[in-house]
Amino acid sequence: MFRQFRSEVEAALADALGSLDLPTDDLGIERPPDDMDATLASSVAFRLAGEVGDAPPNVAATVAEAVSVESADYVASVDTAGPYVNFHANERYLTDTLDAAAVDADYGALPDRDTSVVVEHTSANPTGPVHVGRARNPIVGDAVANLMEYAGYDVDRHYYVNDAGRQMAVFTWAYERFDEADLDEAPARDRAEYDLVRYYRKGNAFLEAADDDAVAAAEEEIQSILQGLEAGDEETYERVGEVVDTVLGGMKACLGRLPAEFDEFVKETRFMRDGSTDDIAARLKETDQAVYEEDAWQLELDEWGIDKNLVFLRSDDTSLYTTRDLAHHEWKFDNYDRAVTVLGEDHKLQADQLGATLELLGNDTDRLGHVIYSYVNLPDGKMSTRQGTGVMLDDLLDEAIDRAREAVESRMDDRIRDDDLTETDVERIAHQVGIGAVRYDIVSKQPAKAITFEWEDALDFEAQSAPFVQYVHARCAGILDEAAAKGIDVPGVTADADGDVDLDALDVNADALETEAARDLLREVARFPAAIEEAADDLEPHTIATFTREFADAYNAFYRECPVVTAETDELRDARLAVVAAAKHTMANALDVLGVEAPESM
């Protein structure tokens, strides 16, 4: 409803400006300031004041007088507040919102756009366990993919596996060179990546400390592996593949705890074996920007504002990661309408070089999108570290669950619902709240800003954290369950034999919502689909986290002021129940975008 309301406002305002012979290129439509009573406002008078030669409030009054909303379905009236032109929604706006959101469990999901998108994220080198510092990539990446899906895109989630670089050659050599008896420590966890990473560490330690002859012999073997990959030697692929696939299997298990799952793991060597990397190198050599300097083929990208040259081929004609990634991206363009990649801040230059080179090769780089994130830090002393491993994502998730369990158990006497929580219930809630707290705290921040993860903030049930917004969903579920247990028809719960719910049959009347708290909550419900659309357009899932906090504030005001099951009349009770059902669907789906579970009870 909000999306249609906004479209009607845009059309009416554009028509008004056109009738006044004023430009319509920037309508300035925005959410009004908190102290302003309007559904949408336009700041266009600020922009036009100089052109008209009058003060913004006077310009706003002239524009408002020219606006006609007679044909609008949802715009009731237009007025001004100082320099703002304000647009107000009518009763039908709230009624249609209630009708849609109370019965639709998928409320907020937009119609199919018939557009395919590949979202590549995480893509950590398969050299060992996932580190906390990199945890932002799978969390943000999964949320971006969820968001695009809710916005109507056909989404595939990809993990790009670096299985062709020196790290994997060293890893393969070390795994074949050393035995268990050569290793200094037991695996930190009983999982494949924790087991094999010991060989990788042992190999690197050997290369740093061994005598020159031993290191030279080792380097010869490592170079042989790299050359075998470049030459397409099947035995070399199998040797490296054994290590890569084993480590990746353990990393998948860790990421599955978030959860972050993938439709495809695309290996870098794929684009060496099919000849597309060689094709990229040959095409780049033919460009005017190609130069041979310092024993390597490079691209000069000055005209794209990039000072550092892109090296795409070594003197021995072996390719680099970026060359193979160029082939990878052209493959994406061949198979998808859009390609979005989530990258750490240390890959910003690489992303710029990649985009410029793809454009140089004749690709439409408007189809390419990036989300660049800064890393996650932990405050000193808040988590123990295992010597030689750092803090791993598994460690963070384990501690999150433990802390959430303690928090849930400490709050048992304060619960409003009178149902008894079993040990199984407590464990379920601990996982939902603990892992939800990690995901929410990380995804709720703007990706480009560095963050320090603080347990006290992430697990604060009273502050604007995951438990705070999850509790809204649990409260909604509790109210609807209470009503159903009393034999009251409940939107989204009570249905006919086909599973359909008819609000009219439940005698729900949005006009019965007499309090501003109820109506304000319904207005928040109304704008959820537009919040999805805007966040997807900007690739900014953190704005959905902002929405959940604002929504929680509106819901809690409703909860304090509006008794539901014990409302004064059946008509008011049914209307408020419908609002609760609408709020439950809205919060569940907003949390789903963020990858945070929505508990039925807490």
C-alpha cells in the first residue's frame, strides 16, 4: 500500500509542478520529520525557491494548491508545514494494509521481476577455519541474497573457491609432505578444516625456518603443483582438489550454523580448464592499455582514475587470480542478468580494477554491483583465543549460544506467558537468540564502517538488539495463541479447509482502531514492502534492521496501550488481533531478510 501511495504522490506532485511550468526532475519525496503529521512529505520547495524567487514556505503553499488527489486511491489530502508539502493517507490505505498483511505469511515479498541475480559472498580461501574478522562477509552476503529474493529477483548464491593460487599449492605440498607425527598440536575441533589447517601451518613454518637447500627443494615442488594446474594436468587437479574439498567441507559446516548456504561452489580452476582465462589474457594483450613492464603483462587504467596497473599475465605466461576472476565474471554475465559481490575493504582496489577491465573488454558493467565491508573486531579480553588459531567463527557462535542460554534462564521468572519451557525449549531459544544476536549485531551496521562486537549490546533484551526485536514476534505469537486457545477466530491461524483466511468472515474492521498507537503500528506495517524495495535497490540490508527497531518501538507502544484478547468489544478485539497478525508477519519476514530466526516464544 505504501508503494502505491508513494506512486500516487509522485504522479500528483509531478502533474502539479508541470502545471506551474516548474521542473519535475527531483520531487524531493521523503519520510517526514518525526514531529510532522504526514505519511509522506516533499522538500521540493527548497530546490525551487531560487528559481521561483520566493521563500520556501510560500513556494510550498503554491505547489500544494496546484496538487489534485481526486483520482487517488490512497491519498486523502495535501497541506503544508513550513517549507514541506505534506501528503496524508486515507482510511482505505489502512484497511487494505490490514487486509493484506494479516493473512499473508509472505507479506513484504514483492512480485517476480523476471530478473536473475548471482550473489557471490564469503569466498574465503580454503586454508582453514572461518575467522571472526571475516564473519561479516557470509552474514552480510546472505542478507543481501535474502533481500534480493524478497524484492522479486531470482537469486543464486555462489561461493568462489580459490583453488589455483600459491596458498593451495603450499597446502597440498604440506599435506603430502608431513605426517601426523610431524605436527605440534591436536586439532582444535573435531572437524576437517581444523585437522588439515595444521598441515598448512606446518608447511609455512618449514618454509620460514628450514635451511636454504630444503626450502629450495620444497619451492620446486610447490612450483610444480602450480605449473600442473596451469597446464591442465588431471593428476595435479585431483591432488589439490582432495585438500580443497576436504577443508571446504568443514567450512560449509561452520557457515551452516549461521546459516549461510550456497547454491554453487564455483572453482577458480574451472576457468583455467575451459580456456576462458587464456582467452581473457589474449584479448587484453590486444588492447591499447596493455603494456609489458617488469617481466609481466599489465593494464594501464588511468582513464578510469586507477593509478595502479593491473597485472594479468606473468612472464612465463601463467595467469593471476584477477585474470581468472575476469573470466569468472564474464561467465556470470553470460548466465545472469545481474552480478553482486560482497568484498572486504582490502579488495576495494581489486574491485575497481575488475570493473574497469570488464568495461574495457566490452561488458555492461551497470549489471555489476559490489558491497564493500570493513572487518569485525573483538574487544581485548572478552574472548579467549587458541594459540596459533585466533578467534574463529565457531568460537563466537558457541559463546553466543552459551550467553543466550544464561540470559533466557535468568529471565524465566519474568516471562508473561504461563507455558512451561522445557530444556529443549530453552536450548532452541538459546540458539535462536544467540546466533540471531551475532547476525543482527553485525548486519545492522553500515557495511563500510568498522565494528567492534560487544556481547552486552548484542544480547541486551531491553536495547535495540536481536532479542529486543525477536521479542516482538514472540509476543505476537503469544497473543494469537491465547486467542485461539479461547476459541476466538484468529487471522492467519483460523482458516477454512483450503487454508484460506477471509478477514470479512472474521468481522474485522480497520475503522475500529481508535487509538493512534494501533494506527501508527499499521502505518509501519504498510511501509514494509517499500522498505524492502529501497533496501534492495541500494544493496543495503542494514536498513531493514533499522526498520525492525522502528517497528519494535511502534509495536511496543501498541502493546502497552491496546489490550487485545480482553478488548472492550468483539469488533475491537478482532481488529486488534488482525493488527497483531499483520505485525507478526511483518516482523517475521523482516527478520528472515536479515537471516535471524523469529521465535514463537522467549
